[in-house]
Amino acid sequence: MNIENTKAQMRKGILEFCILSVLKDKDCYTSEILDTLKEAKLLVVEGTVYPLLTRLKNDELLSYRWEESTSGPPRKYYRLTELGNDFLKELTVTWRELSEAVNIITNKNSHE
Amino acid sequence: MNKTVTINIAGLVFHIDEDAYNKLDSYIQAVRNSIQQESEDEIIADIESRIAELFAERIDPQTGVIRMNNVDEIINIMGKPEDYIIEDEPVRPNNFTATNKAYKKIYRDGEKRILGGVCSGLGHYFNIDPVWVRILFILLFFAYGLSFVIYLILWVIIPKAVTVADVLEMKGEPVNISNIEKQFREGVSNSYQQIRTSGSSVANVIRRIIGIILIVFSVMGIFGSFFTPIAINSEKFSIASEFMGYNEAQTGIPFWGLSLSLFIMCAVPFIVLLLLGVKLLNPKVKHIGWVSGILGFFWLLSIFIFSYVMINLDIQKDKIESLFEGNFDTKMSQTDLNLNDKDTLNIIFQKDERIFTINDTLTGKHKFSEIDDVYIEVLESNTGKAYMEVEEKVFNNKDLNLKSLSKYNIQIETTQFSNTLNYNYSIKSDTLVLSNAILTTLNDFTEDSKVRVKIYITENQHIKINGNDRDHFWNQSLDNGKNFYKFNSEGRIENTNNTIN
């Protein structure tokens, strides 16, 4: 099994959750989302994000508006919809449970 | 040196080196292939918009041109086409190779095309040499032009392979970055790219269409030329033919030589047209000039041989004819026609019934003269009664110079016709039935008319002829489609508008 593939798949799995989290407090345009994710080293290549954003938008978790930019092409500003908000809350709970579970398991194993 | 193209991404205009552009274009195509879902246009638009943003940050302020390294950098940031795939199942590593799996799509191959690249595209798709596809199409062309129609339809509905991704799909290779890069290294993309810009000009297509028409036409011509030797070989045994009893010794050219030169005479112009058609399709073909030159030489040679033989045959014929000169008896007979005043004489031509009983080949002792050997004239009678005269020239060999004839390999048949007329006619009340030919001996080599029929009618009598029989009345002005004639006051025969006055 290719380690890079596994890593990428793990990241992809939580990527949706993270995108929604980035948009929790303020609306962002695509590059801002990307920058935040990259800063957190969650994202290696940007390509993965575009189909995800479109899917989230199609599932009505996100909506967007266009805004002019002075330095480049017009920007797509994404914001969470109500549905997205609910979805995020649920995911947050799941994530806490998951990370606790993973922590317990990995810590327990490292102690042994 | 590098050509620069101007592109518009997400509404921003960039100048980009051509090779960098080709790579970017292929990349976007590959990404599109990876995504393969309903909203791919939207996703691609987002991606392009991001690429435009990244370009704007990276553009060299000095030159203002996007270079290959910029594109490489962007591809690094954006990730491989595989990275764009989102899976519903987070961990499915096996499916991860999906884009590495090759699948084939049918495209027209613009690089190896002759006309529209349909055949070479089909060749790629079915993994066979496009030559076979082309041969099939050419063969089917003879089925009422079926393949021509099919070709045009395929030309319209099959897209042309333009990008490197298309080319890979056409060849059934996986569309991934490594293969695309390989294609770039091999310079494939550039040639396909050039096709997109220059190769599809209308003039080029017309040139190729003309080339194909020339090839089809000339192949048919060459095929047809094979029939010329067959034709004169069968003529050789036909009694009316120029080549009957062809004598090699007389001309020095064997009969097969004559056949061959006739074939070359017919085929060479078509071969040259064929070469021209090939040249139009593939301008790289060389040596057509001197090949045509050599063919031209043989063509002139064959024309020379053929003319030489034909002139020789004619001279020979003239000589033989002069030997026969004067060796004729002229026989005359006069018959009354049973016509009253103001009656109409009905003249009908009929095939001599004996023609069915006498074998029309060299083995028969007699032959029929040609139709123009029978010559009919209508004259005004001075006696107040209608009558007819038949004057027949009969071959007589009593004074023939047999010694000079033997030079021409001519055997004289001893058979002679009787002293009665050989020309067949009958009179039934007001109808005169004339034979349209006359039996002569095989030895009759002359071209003179053999029979003269003079019909005398009074000024009050009419004749009626069939419009098709006008040709037998050589020196008389009969009108096409007019059947009834009589003499006018000036003694000239004149039609009476198909009615009897």
C-alpha cells in the first residue's frame, strides 16, 4: 500500500469538515480557504478542494456570491447555509468523539 | 526562440509561451477527464480562475510572459489530475488507479490523415493499420459511393484529436501526467497543435478531395485500359475488323505488340493522373517528374507503333484494292413497278434473310457488305410509267494478278456467284421491299458501293419511306422525320408534309 495515497485519503476524509469549519465565522473566497488549509498543512495540493467545494455547494451546504477583485479575476465568496451550519455542528460532535477515540487508542498503544 | 500565444483565463489576458500553453491546455484536459462529473464545467471554471490568480502573482513584470516553469509551478500547487478525484469511500486505494486505466475513445487522427483523419482514427480505435481501413473505404466507394457518404458523416460526428489528452485516449493510453509529459518530450503535441492552427485550411481539404477524385478516376481508367487489348484481340476474328487476318510480316509488329502499345496508349495518361493524385495527397512523394517523363516516352512510342501499324494496314489495303481494280462485272436488271397514276410507292428496307444462314466469320465463304454499300436513288421517269433498275458490281477473278496477291497472303476462293443478281428485293403491289445489304465473296476487298438501285416514278406519283432509311438515299435531300415525297415542277424531289396531295 502506498503511504502517500493513504495520507492523501485520510486528509480528503476530513477535508469537507475543515472547509465548513473555515467558513464558520466569516465568508471566504476560494484562495482564502486554500491558504488557511495550507497553513495548517492539511492540504498539499489545491486540486482536491475544487470538486469538494462544488459538491458542498450542490448539496446546499454552501452558497456563494461573486465579488470583484482589484488584483485578479472576480472572486467566489463562499458562506455557510443553515443546512451547512447544522451539518457542521453534527460533524464537530462526531470529530470530537473520533479524535478522542483515536487519541485514546494511539496513546494507549504508545504507552505499552 | 519561442512563439507566444495570448490566452484568456477567467477574464484575464495573459501572454504565454506556446509550449507552456500546450502543457497547460493538456493539464486542464487531463483534469477534466479525472473529474468526469456533471458539474465539471463549473469546477474547471473555478480551477481556471485560481490558475489566473496564481499567474497574476507570478507573472514576470519585465517580460509579462508566462513561461514553462510558471506552468510547472502551478501544476505542482494544484496537484496531479488524480488528486482531483473525490471518493465517497475515504479509503479505496485500488480505485485510486482509475485514471491509470486506459480507455479508448474514437477520434479523428489529424496528424496521419489523408482527408479528415477518419480512417486513421478508426485504425487507432480498432488497433489495425489505417491502410486497411482506407482500402475498405475505397472498395466500398464502388458500392454506389456508399463509403463516400459514410465518410462524410463520420467526418462530421467524430471529433478531431486536438489535445495531448485526446491523442492518448485515441491511442488507448492512460491519460495521466506522466504520459502527457512523455508525449510532450516526443513532440507529439506540437504537431497536433499545429494541425489545429494551420492544417485544417479549406484549401488543404479541397486539395485532398481533388487528389482522391483523381485517384479513383485514374484507377478506373487503368482498369478500363485492360479491356483494349482484349477488345482488339476479339476484333481480330471479326470479319468487319481492320485487324482481320493481321499479318505480322507485313508490318514487322507482332499482334501482341500492337495490343500492348494500345494498352500503354490508354493507360499512361491515367497512370500520370494517379501519380498526380498521390502527389496531391502526400506532397512528400518524390520522383514523380522523371517517372512521368519515362511513362511519357513509352506513351509516345506506343502512339508511334500504333499509328505506324494502322497506316501500314491502310496502305496495304489500298494496294490490294488497286489489284482488284477492274475485276468486276456489272450486271443490270430492269423491273416494272405496278403503279397507277397518283399512287404511292412504299419503300421498305429489310435485313437479307440469308444473313442468318451464312456464317459471318472467316470460315464462311461469303460475307455481307456494309449497309452503305447499297445506294438508292429516286429519279423522274420519262416513260410515264414507274420502274426500277438494279445495277450490281460482281467480283470477277479472271484477270487477277495472282502472283502479286500471294504477296499479301490472300487466298482466292474459286467460288463464284451465279450470273443472276445477288441483291435481294421483292415487289408486292405498291410496296418495294429492299435488302439493306448484299452478299459478296470474301475476296471482295473494295470499298465501292456494290449496288445501285434507281427508282423511277412519274411526277404524279409519291414515294413513302421510313425516316430511318434516309441514309440509303445518298445524294437526295430527304428531311428528317418526313415520309412522303414527290417531284416538284423543277424536277427536284420534295417532301409533301407527310400527306398525299
